[in-house]
Amino acid sequence: MPLKHLSKSLDELKADYDVVVIGSGYGGGVSAARLSALGKRVAVIERGKEFLPGDYPNTFDAMRREFQVSGAKLKLGSRASLFDLRLGRDMHVLVGCGLGGGSLINAGVALRPDARVFAHTAWPEEISSDGLLQEGFERARHMLRPTPYGGASELIKYQALEEASKPFDVDPRPTPTTIAYEAGANAAGVNQDACTLCGDCLSGCNVGAKTTVAATYLSLAAANGAEIFTQGSARHVARQDGRWSVALIETPETGARTEVSERTVTADVVILAAGTLGSTEILMRSREHGLALSKRLGERFSSNGDIIAFGYGAKGRVNAIGVGHPPKAETDPIGPCVAGQLDFRDGDDLDNSLVMQEGTVPSGLASLLPALLLPGGKILDAAKSLLSSVYKGPLASLHAFFLAGHDSSNGRLELENDAMVVDWPEITDQPVYGRADEILAEALGARGGSHLQNPFESRITGKKPVTAHPLGGCAMGQDAGQGVVNHKGQVFDAASDGDGSAVHDGLYVCDGAAIPRSLGANPLLTISSLAERAMILLARDRGWASDDGAPQAREKRKAEATL
């Protein structure tokens, strides 16, 4: 079956469900699919809009209309716009807003972190000891089917990465991505078209080849009877008469929050999966309404060592600018946004490890690229690019790199003027930035190019770093003194006497907000796997029928994979 419209109007929301899931990214999608499969009445509430292939912006004007910018002192654009840029005191965060969350605008890179990440003391001991994390990874891989592009070595930008790797004792390797390179039905039975190698993954796949949460977990949830609603923003949760009440408003169309009536929905179980910023924000408002929560709320924020870098002046073409669908220019195949990577793994020091991926700029941003050259005084090159197009002029040699590493996870999220902001004064002193600069200088030097520093600096963003993979804020911990949720994602009840392990029955966080440290890899697979694990444990704890027998589930997937 083709991917079809899944969502309903918020006006159709019932007053009561067994489970309410707030957010529709990887954590929310997993939760909705698994709990609806158990026969539970599930509602999914997403603050953004629904997009189908063909709906995504593919011109600069269209992308501009799908941008929202917010901070403590600034709010621009519709609160339902696809690209959500949050301005912080010390760091900015870019996240996706729409049915499917970040899966709509990410590169689909699905990596399992170094095993040493999960052995770190930041995690509750059960994460590495009970064996269910492995089951979670297997279930997530089965649904999302990450696959490297088989023709990666034939792509010009992959060959440029090979040249850039020459100064290092590291060979490029194709990157597994959640993209269909052959047409056919995915694990949810939804038919996907084959990738056309247009390079526009980051602005939304108009081909229908990207294996998004909407095309997999949410489609499965809808088939199981889950009801999915868009343009509804959760404000806070409260415990009433032994059940949970969620306060909602319709997502405002304007930047400033307008006066709108609040409505409520009740449930036995509420799963917060609104993303690192969204879930933390909802719990902070809930605390203001009297919910007893850990003092650690907002702490352990990590940028995942994210760095977006550009290089200019390389010898020969790089082909790192998307052409979109239908294509805006005749070029060699661009490829998926990320086709290859270099893994700089330090066997002695995990925090010194990082991964560097070649990337692609979406075609909708192509008209902005000549402006990258102006701060460096390359006015003539900028003019040439405008005259000859970015696909043939000097910008044909533009390199784009995405890096993920490790930081101290010492950032803090704060709610200021009803906006989440990142407070992390020493963020630019993190060693990962110096390490990345050294690698970029050598890699680009091997190509005859140089690093473009702060290419998108503006009056709004300044020189502050930007992350697209925020983690933490509701971090896991062994008890309420160490974290906000336990290893199952259950929210700690700070008002309870005892050893700090008491939880609010039926309240969970299942997204990147619960991850207590940097991963050093793109987080989508880890978020999905932790959510899969949490749903197994939730079903066990509540006595709900569940196919949670790891051996049987594993054998079933192996059998399906051979068909």
C-alpha cells in the first residue's frame, strides 16, 4: 500500500484513551506502534503538520515559509513550520516539526554507538546488563532497515571523501541510511519508491524513498487502530483521580502565542516523546503546576558533539549540492545526503573519538550558497557562482561535512519566557571542536581547499554553535538524585519518601531527552532502540500481552529476512 494520510484534526480527539503519546518522532512512533499492537486505545498528538511525498519545500521561498525561529526574546514564523530553530544563550538547536519528527529532515544515518558509550557510568546499570538493549536494536533495525548505498564508491562526493582521507590511517566506508534504494514494501507494508539520488534528504524526501517514522512505525500504529492528531501542542501533564491529564492547545499559526482555549485528554499512560527540548519543556511546565520532579530536570544536555562544516577551493568537483525532485539541474548523480564516512575511533579515549560524514546541501538552499563566499572576501567567486549556477561555477567544489563526537554533557536547558534555551557558557571550549578543526584542516588540505568558518553567521544566530542532535534534559539515572527518569523511561517522583527510586505510575519519557550523555554517532537508531526496550518493559510491568520473548522475536525476524 502507498503511504497515505494518517492524521486527524485535533477537534476529533476523544476525551479519554488508554495511552496518549506526545510527539511523533522515533520514540513516539515506536511507542504508538507497539502499544496499539497490544490492543490499547492510543492517541498520538503531534504539534506540527503532516507531510506526504511531494509536499516538502524544494525552493528557497518554500523553505523560508517552513522556518520557525524562537528564543527568549524572539519568535518568528508559524509554530507548525517544518524547520524549528531554537535560539539559546550559548548554543542553538535545529529540530524537525511535523508528523514523523526529525525523521522528516534528517539524513537518515543509522549508526550504533561504540559499545563503550553504554558502559559509561552515566547510564543506569540495567541498560548494559539485562540484554534488552540488544533486542531493542534488532527490532529497530528490522523496522527501519538501514542500508548503505551500494554504488557509493561511484559517486563524485564519495570519491572526494576518499581523497580527503589520505592524510589519515582511516579508510572511508559507506554509511547505513534509512533510505529505500530499491522500490518495494517496507516493514510496515508501505510501498516506497526507489531513491533517485537527488541529495535533498535534509529538506524532506519528495520521492518517498526515505524510510521515515511516518512511513513505518506510525503507519503500523494507524493500521493497529491508533488515532493520530496534528497541530496540537501539549502544555503540561497532571495527576488527577489516579489517571493522567494532558493540557493541550492548538498549535499557534503565529510566532507569538495567541490566546487559545486549552483542552484536556486523560489516559492511564502518558508517553512524552516530544524531543529533547519538547519533553523537557512539558515537564518543566508540569513542575510549575505542582508535579514533583527530580532537581536534575534540564541537566545533562548534550550537543552530541555536532559540527556542520564547509570547505571551499578544493581541486575538482565535489557534487555536494542537491538537485531535488524533479531535478533542477543536469548533473552526475548526487547520491543520498550522506553516502560515506570516516570513523576516527580512539581505542584509548572514547571522548576523543568522532565520525565525519560527507554531506549534501539541499537544493532549496542553493541560492544562498554564493553568500558563503562573501565573508572570506571571495566576491568574484560569488559573482561567478551567481552567473554560472552553483552546479557549474566555483561552488561545484564545495565540501559539506557533518561530524558527531563527544562533549561533557554539561549543558542545561532552561524555560525562559515560555521558550527553551540552552545555557552552556563553556560550550566552545569543548575539546571536540579543536579535534574537529584539526581533522578538517588536514582533510581539506589534501583536496587543496580550506575550512569556511561560521558560514551561516548572522545577526540572529551570531557565532554560537548549532546542533541538530540535542540529547538530555530528562536524563536517565539510577535514582531521582542522579536523573529524571529510570532505565525504563519512567519519570521519578521526587515527593516520595525512600531511596529515590519511586516513579510516577504511567508517566514516561521515550526520546532523546532521556539519553544521559553524548553518543558520538547519529542518534536515531539509539533513540528507537531504547524506545523499543522501554515498550517491552512497560508491557511486562502492566501485565499487557506482549510478544516480548527476545529469542522468538529474533528468530521471526531472521526468517523474514531470508524471504
